[in-house]
Amino acid sequence: MKKKTKVRLTLFGSLLFVAVNIFLVWLDEKELTRLSYIEEWEQTFEEDLYNEIENEGTFQSSTVEYSYFDKQAGSFKQFLVEEGDQVDVGDDLYEYVVRDYQADKQQLESEQDKLEGEIDVLEDYVDAVEDSDIPEPEEDEQPYVDAELSKAQREAKANMMLEKKEAQLEVIEDQLDTLSDNGQVIQVGSQYEGTITNISESLDNPAITIKQDELVVAGKVHEGERNAIEEGMKVRGNVLNQNQTWEGALESVASYSEYEKDDTSYYNYTIELNEQPEGALQGYHTTVSFITGEAQNAITAEIGWIQERLEEVKPEEPAEQTDTEAKDNSTDESETPDQTSEEEDSPAFKRQRFMWVMTSDGTTLTKPIETGLVMGDLVQVTDGVELGQWIADENESQFFEGGTFLTPINRDHLTLETIKAQENWWSSMKMGILVR
């Protein structure tokens, strides 16, 4: 008797289990028809992205500058510096007695007027660049990024030229002051900051050699990279074997090759540093990264999250014709023999990038996207998704447009209170039972 009871109970329990599952499926048939199980998902994030050309260079003294003495201008009197002296812009280097006071004064005043005019033009140009507005992008952000980078490069280059002109003007003004104070004697000031490394006692030019104390980064790029870099471009790097970084701007790049190896030409460049890296010495090696493109605070995704598919390109509808145009076209068609139009060939296709987005209501949707800069495995998303959007990082074959998705249970977040706080928790529980 007990044996029959056990068999009946077992049979009843099995039938009840099957009946309950059938009942649950009947309740939510539409909800369970398309279901995806997602184990890996991520959020779009904010990142500063760069396109760079990698190179290597060495720290060098910025430049070797020279001061010349024109023997036709007057009679040399004396040097005012010695080898090894440190000089700043405007410091007196030597003095001489002029041959023609009025002629020299007029020449200096003419140079002063010329420099003041050039400085005014450069200042106006810098102000115009700073005040120029770049329209915010409506869709593609890359042209906006390129325009901002170009603006910064033009401003940096103009400021470098402005500093040089201002130093030259200071020297000319000092010479006019000394000429006015001393009558026939002019003291020639330095246009550069640095160390006096050579003085020509015989007055053979250059009379004085000045080696600037500030370091620059010098190196070479091969012909394949030469056209990708331009003066004023932002540059950065790391001092090798030291925990030091630096930033600067490309001061100059040669337009002719001074070195060739394995049938490849190389072009010299010089980078002006924004600040001198602490501990760096002449001859130290450094990495060099030319910033050819950048996107600050860009919405960013990993390249593995992005899918591609072919989409048909819909032809543009022809514009409406006026009566006159229609008549002209009709006349042309009547005069032209019948031809098979090539426009009726198979439709054109394009590659469309997209991502599978996980919505807050538990469904998956495809979002077509536009991309910008690529930096390693990171991609700038210029249109299509927002910052912080949840993206499925799975094989797309299991996804359906508008389909429901499930994710693994996070037991740390699973409490009775959190369950009750969720909307439609009973439906979610039923789906979980069936899937398991």
C-alpha cells in the first residue's frame, strides 16, 4: 500500500511540475520568445584620446646664436663680456664709436619702427586666433577637434615669433638710449639668453658666440612621416630612464633631407619645451609623440564592443522639376536613342557600425554609431550613444532587436528589499525559473 502511495505521489508531483511550467509559459509566451543571456557588459566612458606619431629624440642646447660687428658702422671700442659669462636678453655685449651719428640714429629708428609694426601685426593676429569661434559640431565631432588643434598650433607659432621680435626691439631701443646718452658710443645688447662660449678678439665675425642654456628636443623623422607633422604642432614625451615627462611645440622641421639610410630620407626637427624637465641634461634620450589629432573628454568605447554590417544606401529622390525643365528633359529624351540605364543596377551598400545597447527596461537595441579618433583599443564615438550607456560585450548572434536580456545574479546586491523594489519582479522570477 505504501509503495502504491509513493508511486502515485511521484507521478502527481511530476505532472504538477509540468503543468506549472506549461502554465507559466502560457502566461508569458510573448515575453519569453526572444531571450538573450549576457555575461559581459560595459559602459561607455569619458577619455582623452590622441592620434600620435611616435619617434625618439635627444635633448640639445636650444640654439647657438651669434652677434656680429659691422666694421663699416664705426670704430670698435671694447667687449663688455667674457667667455663663460651668463647673459640675458638686453645685456650689453660690446660697444663701438659710430662714424656718422645721424645716419646710425636714423637707421636704428627705422629698424625700431619696422619691428614695432611687425609686433603690432603679430599681436593682432594672436588676438584674432584667440577670439575666433569654432562652430560646435552637429554630428561628426572630428572636424571640430581638428579645427581646435589647428587653432592651438597657429597660436603657439605666432607667440614664438612675437617673443623673438620683442627681444630684437628691446636691443634696438637700448642702442638708441646709449647713443643718446653717450653721444658717439653705442652699446650692442644681446638678443638671446645663454652662455658666452667664444669671443673673437680679432673681430672676425661672428664677434661673439652665445649658446642658449635652455634645452630643446632634436631628432629626425623619415619621409613617410614628414608631411604628417607641421610647425606649431603639440608634442609630448618621456625622458628615458627617468620619471620625467614634458610637453612642447614643434618649433621647426626641415624641408630638405640631410640624412639618408636604406633609400629613405630623414628630416631634422626641433621641439621647443613648455617647461624644462627637471634633471634632464644635454644628450639625454627621450620618447617623442607628435599629436596629429586629439579629442578631449570624448565618449569612448572599446573596439571589441563595435559591430559592423552592410546596409543598403537608399538613392536620393530626384528634385521636383519645373514645367520648363520637364519640357526640356522631354525634348532631350525624344532626341536620344533608347539606352539601358546603368542606374538600375544592383543597389549600393555601405558598412554601418553599431553597438548592442542594453536599455533600462531590460531589452537590447541596435544603435548605429559614428566614430572618430582611434587610440589603441579605444574608439571615440561621435554620434549614436550617450556617456554611461550600457553596452553588451557578447557575440551578436544571440541578440534580437527589442529582445529581452538576462544577466548573471549578483548575490551581493540580491536582498528581499531590492527584489520587492523592482517593478515586474514576479515576471522576472518566472523567466529566471524557466531559463534555469
